[in-house]
Amino acid sequence: MRTILVTNDDGVQSTGIHALARALAPLGAVTVVAPMAESSAIGHALTLARPLRLETVSPGVYAVDGTPTDCVNIAITQVLPSKPDLIVSGINKGYNLGDDVTYSGTVAGALEAALLGVPGIAVSLERRRDAEFDFSRAAAAAASIAASVLDRGLPPRTLLNVNVPRVVSKGFKITVQGTRNHITQVTACVDPRGRPYFWIEEGQDEWELNDRSDHAAVKAGYISVTPLQPDLTHHSALDALEGLSFETPVAVD
């Protein structure tokens, strides 16, 4: 039987991860290993400065007091007898589009899969402040993609970043990572003892126009599927850098 590992960054108690696990159950043996607490926007962090704890929540469901990346590594070495056939991360409460993939703990779970030689899928659902989350459509979309990946595989070191709008008026669309002009917003405050503290707010963004981007796809009602890779090399910049002149540093005794 095929084995599927499910993780997330919203925490083991999130309704999204259990909706995802239920949708994937017909495809194989599903094991959930997720953070004990919410770990959103933690990126691809790995805990090295302290020990990690693993707790059994219920049969087939485990919690780790660490990051999504920690969860994948603990799951593969301590919970599962061998590497799973697929790792799926989500369902995240809110999109992970464009540059947000670099911050996302959800995407990091699938990224760790790719680094370990396992196909990885990250799944995120549009957030609306005035509505409750209904994970059913995103879970069904994830199961459809997972079935295809299990049957056909993915290229080596590849993960899929899936973003699902609340209203899907069209089908799936293969997309590229969108780009935007990001303006950081930090609110400065003072605590009752007169000491300053700061809140990093969600930035104000202007998306660049690109009909093939993940952002454009979800705005048009498509489920966006973006293939990503761990390689961050800017390949088209290599020739430009070869033309630069660097002075070799001299060792000082």
C-alpha cells in the first residue's frame, strides 16, 4: 500500500489538515505529523538549538513541538518505517502566492519532501475575513492532484504549490510564481513600561501583470498549480556575473 505523510504549519488541531487527511485516505495509508502549535510564516526553519518532543494525538496522528520541516524529518526517521510515497502539506488557511512561498511553513513542508527525494505538494485555500473556511473543495483538489502524482510521479526535486480560491469557476491551471512590488509595514508601539515594541504587518502589494501567474489564475477562478524547485540559482544572471571583475582577497598573517 502507498504511504502518504501529511503535515502543515497551522498546527495539528487545524481543521484543514484533517480535511486533507480524510480526502487522501482512499489513496493510501495516511499518517499526520504536524506542529503542536501554529507555525505560520516560519519558512523552511529547522530546529537545531533544542531537543524536539513527539506526542501521539490519536492513531496515525502525531504532534511535534517544532516546525513543519522538523515534522517531516521526525516523521521519516521516527514514525514511518521508510520514506513515504508522497508528502502533502496543508490545507493552509490563506493563499501562498508569489513571493509568499519563501515565508510559508506550508510550502516548506513540501520543499523538505523535494530535498529528501519524495514528491511534495503544498495546498492553500483563500482566506476571507467575512467567511468560515470550507475545506471540501480544496481537499478534493488536493486528492485529485495527489492521485495523479502517485501514478505518474514528479521530476526530481520538484514540489507543487497549489492555491485554491473559495469560488472555483474554472478548472486547474499550471502557473508560474507571481511577482509583486512589496512595501514593508511595521507598526511601532510603546508598552506600559515605556519600552518600544514592533508589529510586522502584512505588506501592501502591487502584483505585476502576468496572465500565467498563480495570482492571476486564482483571481480568474482557477485552481493554481505551480511547480517549484529548491534550486534558487538565478541562471540567466550567470553570464552577467562572469563579466564582473572581483579582486581576490589577500590573506593577512
